Amino acid sequence: MPEESVHYEERDAVAILSLARPDKLNTLTDAVVQGVADGIDEATKSSRVRAIVLRGQGRVFTAGYDLTAGGEGGWGSPYDAPTVPHREGAWDPVRDYQFMNHNVQRFMKIWHCPKPVIGQIHGFAVGGATDLVLCCDQLFMAEDAFIGYAPSRIYGTPTTMLWIYRLGLEHAKQFLLTGEAIDAETALRIGLVARVYPASELSAQTEEYANRFQHIPANQLALNKLLINQAFENMGLRTTQLLGTFFDGVTRHTEEAYRWAESFGEKGFREVIRERDAPFGDYGERSRGERSRGERNRGDGKKGGPGSKPGKRGKDD
């Protein structure tokens, strides 16, 4: 039997989707992304389920995309077409867009689900993790957790690009131009998350809140969610996501990006991430004993680490 990537269970009126790769910091692979999409579909079809909680097993929510799963071996795409042998360094932007957009469409199942979805963030959620979790209707966060889009510094742009819609202009630029890590206190203050709890209470409090939705008619919930979502879709969400996904491919195929990715083999992944984050003092630069305000978990992890994305050429590798 294949290893379970996402665990699904129903507790009372709540479906719990748990990213189930704790030994790899729940880094995102094709199987994980598909597992989330399948779990949302299953919860949507269940007459018992009134709300959904998305969380991660182990010490973090997810450390982003798993760089070790890049290329044909780890990522699928619903698109194919005749092609010619590519010369070294060539990039097919259509294949790259289709490959990454396949992830976006699966993340957006959360957005389109007619039932409320609460994202539960503990430890950290960085890079591609934010493309996933920002699709949720509400975010609950542990008081010692942090969130951020480290690939803003090199090698990526947000694909679901819900930052601007959740934060507004000033804060979106503040945190996307720098990729700065956001602690729970700040996330609550700027309206990125709905509630913050002690880490030991987060799961219980999130489930208790999610169970409240059973006291509201399902059709009422679905119509209110649709009404709110369409307002943001009318503000150009689809076009923003198209550009975000395409630009993400562009950032992974610049000369700077090629050299950055090649340096993994020369310096090691952890050292390259540390150098990227050193000017900002976050993510990979944080020492084991260091404690920042509201942050107690390390921002560097094995098998991808914070801010990881799929291989630089995706399906073209």
C-alpha cells in the first residue's frame, strides 16, 4: 500500500484533513496536494460534515514544496502536447504554467468548497504552504508559530496570490517584497489570521469552533461563502493567479535562479537557505537556541525546508 500523504477522518460534524509527512516536515509533494484535493471532495460529499479543518501532523504545519520531488518523478500535470528535444537551459513556459497551475487548481478546491474550511497553523507555514493555506476561509494560529513567503527573495512568486486580498496593499507589499517572516501576534494584528491560541490548545479550540457550524443550515453557509468569494473574484482574483503562476515560472528560470539552485550542490541546501535569509535574520538564519518574539520553532527543515518549491524546471526537467 502507498504511504498515506494526507489523513482524513470525521469527528462529529467536522472533517479533519491532516498532512501526514511529519518526518519530512509535511513538505508538499504531488501526492500531498492531491490528497488535500481528494479530502476536500470527500468532505464536500459527506452529509455528516458541516466544516473542515486543515492541519499538519508533527511539529509544523508544512515547510512548503519538497525540492527533492521535482521533475517527472514527483509532479504530475494534466497537460501534454507534441514537443521537440529541448536544448540545455530551454524553458517551455506553457508546460511550466500548466504544471504549476495544476497545483493552484487543487489548492483552490478549498476556496470553492461550499463548506467552511479552517486552516490550523502550528510551527510554521512558509513558501508554497501559504499558497495552500491562504485558500482557507479562516486561519487559526499557534502563538509560537510564524508564516511567510521566503521565495519572494529568489525563486518564486505566490501562485494563488491571496496575500493582497487578505492583507491589502501596504501589508502585502511589506511582506511580499521582503519575504519577511510574520509571527502570530503580527498576523493577528494585520488581519491575516482570525484567532491565536497557545500551541497546546490550538487543535481543541479549532475543532470546537468548527463544530459550531453544525448549528447553521448548510445552504446558508454555502451561499454566504459564495457571496463573499465572488466579491474577490470580481476584483480580478483569477487574473492575479494567472500572472502569479506564470511569473513563478519566470523567477525559477532566470540566470540568478539557475545559479542559486546550482549552489545547492556546491554549498549544501541548508547553507544556501541560510545565506538567503541572513540579511533578514529569519527562516534558515535562525539558530537552534534563538527565540524571536512569538516564534519558537526553527525556520529551516530537511527535505525542502521553509520556502521550498518544485524543481526549477518542473515537467520540463
